Amino acid sequence: MTLSLYVDTDRWRDHQHAVLAEFPGLVPVAKGNGYGLGNLRLAREAELLGTGLLAVGTATEAGEVLAAGHPGEVLVLTPYRVGEPAVALPGPDAPARVLRTVASLEALRALAGARVVVECMTSMRRHGITRADLAHCAQAGAGQVEGFALHLPLDRPDRSSPIAEVAGWVAAITAAGLPARTVYLSHLSAAGVAELARHHPETVFRSRIGTRLWLGDVAALEARATVLDVTPVRRGERYGYRQHKAPSEGHLLVVSGGTAHGIGMEAPKYLHGMLPRVKGIARAGLATVNRTLSPYQWGGRQLWFAEPPHMQVSILFLPGGAKPPAVGDELAVTVRHTTTHFDQVLDHHGCLDRQV
């Protein structure tokens, strides 16, 4: 009874090294659910890449990867908030290997003596110090600041230049009397990073990369769900919690994967263009008559949910005329890795030959 993620290990690692070659000095990011693979697994992969520094989302995640034996340094991406509960770190040397992000002068002062990276308020408008705060930042904790972080937006409908935005911050940091030795970047192309490096040879630009590093080669990762039961139904027969009627003759498939895994749980999406909007309206219309496509496939066909997913399983409807799977077979399932919790992650080499 498993929802499994199969990893073509060699191909996956080849992709990681290709990204590392494109972004020299990159900082791997392991946070949340570990992009479906788990933070501890990603920490081990980062160690193999030899980047020296791993970025995590929270102080709790930093404690977990260090407790698991991660030998390198760890950068906590979530800014420190004054008064937040302290997280116990394993071993006497662990605190010295943790860099905390600060996004305010108050936080910088509160972490006196700690290693910190200062988050700057970019056009993301999420959090960070302003350029006007830089001079005060120099007074508050210049000796403990080990770098600055710039989190950039993904889209720029105003056609503004991300390179110019970063360059402006580097100039402002230097003008405030602070050393711009290391600047951590998110969401800037390799060409953009290379251009900045040419114009600012005194600054090391390190890209923090998660999604592209771990999930950039989709063919290296394959999610599959185990078939747990197969039940034939006739047209009009009732089934499930709500006792819906079967729309036609076919089979009910009980498969692994439910709301506890993230199946059927959808995050909001930002839509561009008319076609995605039309598709969204069509899906909403079908949902009003209890017709919802599932992420599961069998025999090259995407199957419908027979009813909303349960906690750990889903029930699918396979129309008559299609050969049903057997108990123990696996169905391919298309998931969003950042919201999915797999029962197991399995490494393999080359093609999988199991029925889907």
C-alpha cells in the first residue's frame, strides 16, 4: 500500500552536476517536504555535490539535517524574528555552522555575535531591509554580516532588469561601508549571474537553487501508486461514501495515495493567457456535476476520481472496455512534488519495466 517515487539515480545526478556547472558556487536548497524526496536525502546529495553550504527553510530543518550528520554549513532562509523560540542544535560546534537570515535591524541587533546574512527588500516586496537601513546595518552588526541575500521575482511584466536591480543593491551596500563580498541570489539566470560577476569581480554571487536542481529533469523522477483493489460495477450501481451511481459499466480501482499524501490537494495557480483560463472554467464546470479528473493514469488514459480522495487511498473509475489492472500493479501518477508526501523513495538505474 505505497505511493512511490522512483528515481533514475544516475540521470538525476547528471542533471545536478549540469546545473552546478551552469551556476558555479550554487547553494542547494532543501526545505519543506524536500521537493518530495525528503530534506535528509537532499542534504546527502548536496554533500556529494561538494557545495559546502546547504540552504534550508527553517531553524528546525537546520537542526534536523545537522542531527542527521550533515557535515557542512547550513543557511536558514526564513528570517529570524525577535523573540522566536530557540531551536536546539546538536553538538557544541553546530551553532557555529549555522547562518541565520535577518530582515530587520531589530533582528540583527538581537543576534549579536551570530553569523548572519542580511535579506534586502527587493521588488518582491516580501521582507528585507531597505537601502536607507544599510547605514544603520553597518553600525548595528557589520562584523557579523557574512553576506546579503536578494530574492527576485520570477516574472517582470514591467520589463525591468533583474541585473540592474542586483547591481543597484551591490552599489548601495558598498556605499554604506559594508563589504559586499558574498551576495546570495534567487531566480536569476546563469547569464545574469555571469554578467554581474564580470562587472563586480570583488563580489561572489551564489545562486540558491532548489526546484531546478532537484526537479529540473522530470524524466528522472516517476511517481507510481499501487493498485489495492479492483471491483467490477454495472451501470447505475451505487458505491462509495456518498453512494453515487456508476455512470456506466466498468471497474472501481482503489489505489494508494490520498489527502495525507497531497493527492487532490491543489495550490492556487497564477494563470497567463486565455487558454489556461478556459481550461480552468471547464474543470470548474465539470466539478459542479461531480466529475473530476484524477492525476492517475492507466493504459495511456487519465482516469476520473470516482469520489473525492480518502485519507490514504483514492477510488478511481475505469470505464468498461478497458482491461483493468491487477491488484499489485502500479499506476503512473502525475503529482506536484513540492506538495506530495511519498511513502517511499526508491533508486533505480535505467528504465522501469513494471506495468503502468
